[in-house]
Amino acid sequence: NGQWLKISYAETLRSVEQLAAGLLALNPNPQRPLLLLSENSIPFALLQLAALHIGLPVAPVAPAYALQSSDFNRLKNIVALLTPELVFVSDIVPFRTALKALAPVLKGHPYTVLTAANSAVWPGALAFEQLAEADDNKAVYQAYHKVSPGTVAKILHTAGATGPPKGVINTQGMLCAQQQALLQMWPFLVARPPVLVDGLPWHDTFGGNHNFNLVLRHGGTLYIDSG
């Protein structure tokens, strides 16, 4: 309806802990990352933060591989390598054809589709709201305290200009070190939290690590621009 969708830091923390509990209830395997196949959005951000909070690796993938491809080859290559146990799409409807193409690739690897919209369109899909209904603070607390600098946080992928996209491991320690380095270069951030209007995709290290975490680290404000 043209209105801004807003979320505060306090609301974010509550949602992240609830979603983290929901993810843990699914008994996820950290060897099978959470695939994030979506444009930038608040649900994307919350689900990614929830996974990082409990040490579940995420793999953000370019939505263009699903929405602007006729053969889905790059997406299939990534999925075949990762065999994700959980696949998140912002809305089932635009991603339905791509999801159908992935089904044979994941044959023999049980998986669940998570979505923020139109879950009824995909049999067995888990709605974002359902995932957030979980409430197990003890399990979340225990998982959170097992996360270490060496815990895999993300698997980002190269653009695939010279062949199939290649996965690049990002650890929790790497993400923290990057933000500490930025703070040491830009000490003004302490007194002037950043305000960003940003359309850079979160499947890329610039938008997803540098910019997103810069705002998060300093309590800034991020306006998500669809481009």
C-alpha cells in the first residue's frame, strides 16, 4: 500500500531469537547450508541473522539465477554442491518454476522450502510466520554459545564468469574482523552511525558483508532499495 515497512533493533532481536528457535526445531545439519534465494528484504535479513546466531551457515544466491534464467544451470550447480536442507524464497509464486527445476537435483536429499509469501502454493512449504512461532530460549542460548570465530557463517559464490560459480567460505571471525578494520579506518562511525540507502545485493560481499554488517555493527539505519 506504499507504506514503509520498518523494524527496530529490539524487534529484530526478538524475531531473530524466535526464528532461531524455529530453525533449531527443524534439527538443521550445518553441513547443508540454508539457501537464501531472494531479493533483499526484511524477512531475508531476519532469517539470515537467525541462522548466523546459532551457527547455521547460509548461502545467499543471486535471485537472477532463478528469475532470469531459462535453464537454471548456475543455480543447479550451486544446489548440487551445497545440497541445502532449507531453501528460502521471498515469495513462492515468482520462484515456483525454479523450485520445480531444483527438485530433481535434490532427489535423495530431503529439504524444506521456507517462504514469506504464498506458502500454500508449494506443498509442504513452511511459512515464515510458522517458523517464528517457536519459543525455546534455552536451545537458542546453547547454540549461540557454541559459535566461534572459526564457525562457517556464509558461503558466497563467484559470478561464474569463467565457469560454474565457485563457493567462498566466510567465517564468523572474518566478518567480525572486517568490521573491526573498518572501525579503525573510520572512527567517526562511533559518533555518527551510518544511514544507508542501499540496493547492492546481499548475495555479494559488498552489499551483504560490508554494507549490511557496517550498519548492524554501529546501530545505523538501512533503507532497502529495490533498485
